[in-house]
Amino acid sequence: MKTKTLSLTFILIFFLSNCQIVQPTTQPTLENVASETPVLTDINNHPDWFTRQCLNISNAPSEVKMPSGYLILAESLNNGSYKFFNIKNMVEQAFLPVNNSIWDVKVSPNQQLMLYLDGSNSPWLNKIASLDKEINQFPDSKSWASVAWLDNEHIISGNTTSTPTSTFKIYNYLTGEETILTLDTPNPLYWIHPTGKNILIASINPEIDRVVYFDKNDGGRIIFWDNRSNRILSSLPYPIHESNGQVVLPAVPFFDGWSPDGKDFITTSPLVVSETEEVIVEELFQFNYDGKITQLTQFSDFYGFVRITQPVWSPSGEFIAFWLAVSDNGNQTLDTLNQQLVILNKKTNEIKDLCLQFGESKYSSAAPQPIWSPDSNYFVVETRMPDGKPLVNLVNIEENNLFTLQEGFLPVGWLISP
């Protein structure tokens, strides 16, 4: 199964669906521009390899070189209401149907299509659509969950059963062909689905020859698995949190770490944990295709508390953006510190602090992944105002500036203009 793109995660439940374009009836106005901007702060102390390059805030669209493309914005992740936002023209466009029945929109790796769940009828339908038309659909099934893109042609979902199983279904939406994949991973960890059934916590690359999963033994480990020879290539420690036999999901690192070529995988791994297995110091690591492990960050040499969340590759593979919370004092938690956005340059190993704070510390655990533009020159990222109101910010990494596009919505995807 050849591809140039990467797979997504199966920790959470992903369901997806349909849309049409409504042509804009208004020209860009000041009302299209958010009235608030995020506050830029910075970490007090930096080692030499960790540089400070605070973003310049632009207050008007005329000051910004706007990229092409459409953002998918959600009013809330819980009410099924979405809209399109034309970035270049600063114009909103309707996302149809408009009956608050759309859930869990996911963009394909090439950023041309959407996968989402349409709950407007029974049974609910998983739908695949471009900006202007529905392309395919297939029924939602109680036996299969965590529906996500494997590559640009294939959809993957995990089997949910009363007895734990390591089975996945791969669906080619172009041909309608279905393939069943069963993994032979030892000691895998399962998540209890809301239906009470089990689903394997795993992430599979597009070639289906590498798998990342959790081994529940020895206190918990992240395993990099060769799916062709059925053997462990390498592993990293990660404490498994369980309550009444169920995995506590906030303790699980985000399983969306495949490189754009689908060969390598990034994840965090703790170096220091508390007596209650709370992470105090962690670093960012990379599993290379052959199983070699590379430590990408060295924050623990300088700080007593280090938390890294939501790392994500740029489409070019040149950058990794993530949220960082650090302190000289190791007696901290993620909820007592502000998270700030940083960018790792994979070519130079330089890490830049952009001085962009997600929001007050009470919101830190909600910081989402940045969403890259297809050319890797921009990303959009959510931040929070003191009252918790979200802001949608556009960052140009070449010109090092930030412009706030919208307020009151959450960015969930970036689609290429047709």
C-alpha cells in the first residue's frame, strides 16, 4: 500500500462526514477580524540551544501575507456545528448540513478531503467529502470505532469487542475494498470504549509495516513494532495509569506522531516521575524506521520540570511544533504552569521559543496541536483568553508574525483550495 502520507491515531474515537460550499455574499470587513489578540510572554531562562524569537503581532489583514486555503472551524467539539473560513479572503462559508449533526471532522494527510460522521439520520454515516461535494459514505458500525485516515485512499478503524482483540479494518473508499488486519503484538494495552467494549491503543503507519503501541508490563512502555517480522525493534518507558481497570487517557501521549513519509515516529517519554506516577520531566524522542531511538530535546539538563504536549510534524518534515511547560522548580504540575509554543528545526536541531502562551495555567491541559499549512510556511493554532474564549491565530514562520483570524471558534483542519 504505497503512499506519501501518514496515518493518524486510534486513542480517541474519530467519526467523520459531508459538506457543500455556499458562495460568499459579503466582502471582507472589519467584523471578520477578531477583536482580541493573545498575550505574548516568554520563558525566563534559556540554554544556548533554546533561542527566543518572539512573534510580531499584526493587527490588520493588510499587514499580513495571507496564504490560500480553507480552515475548518468548530463552534464547539460537542455540538456538531462547523464552518469554513477562506483565509486569503477572510470570508466565512457555510459547512453543510447545518443541523448541528456533524462530528469529529478529520482532514486527509494531503489536506484535500475530509472524513466525518453525519448523525442527521439513522443509521449514522461516515462520509468523505471535498470542499464542494460529497465523494463517498459508509455506515457507522458499533463493532468498529476510532475511524481515521490511514493514508489518502484508505480509512482504518479498530474492532471493539467484549473480549480484547487486535483487529483493524482497512477500507479503500475509491474501490470499496475492505481488508482485515490482525496484529500479533504481545502484552498490548486496551482502552475501554464508551460502549463498554475494548479497543487496542495503537498507531499504524501507511505501509502497515510499523506499529506503535503500549505494552502494559514493566510499568508501561511504548513499543516500536516491526509488523512484517513480528518483533519489537525498540521501546521507551511510559507509566500506564489505570483506574478500575480502565486506562486514564490524559496519561497517554498523543499518538499522531508519524513523519510525513510514514517511516519515523515522535513521542514523549518521561525521565522522572513522582511517587504517584505523575510526569515531572519528559523529553521528545524519535523512533527511526530501523528502530534506532533519537532524543530530540535536552530540556532536563536545564530545568527541574519539563512537560511536552501535542508534538506535530510539518508536512515538509523540516519542523516539529509542540507546547512546552518548564520550570526550575520540579514541584510543579501541568495545571500550575503556562504552556508556550516552540518549534524544533530538524535540520539544525535549534529550538525556538515563539513567546506564544496558550492561556492561563488552568487551561493548559486543553492545548491542541497546531495545524500546519500544506507548504509548511504557516500554521494555525488555538490560544485562550483569560475568560477561556478561544482565538484562532495564523502564524507565518518565515516572517515571524502572528495574526488573529477569529474568536470563539476552534480550528480543526486546513484544506487546500480547490
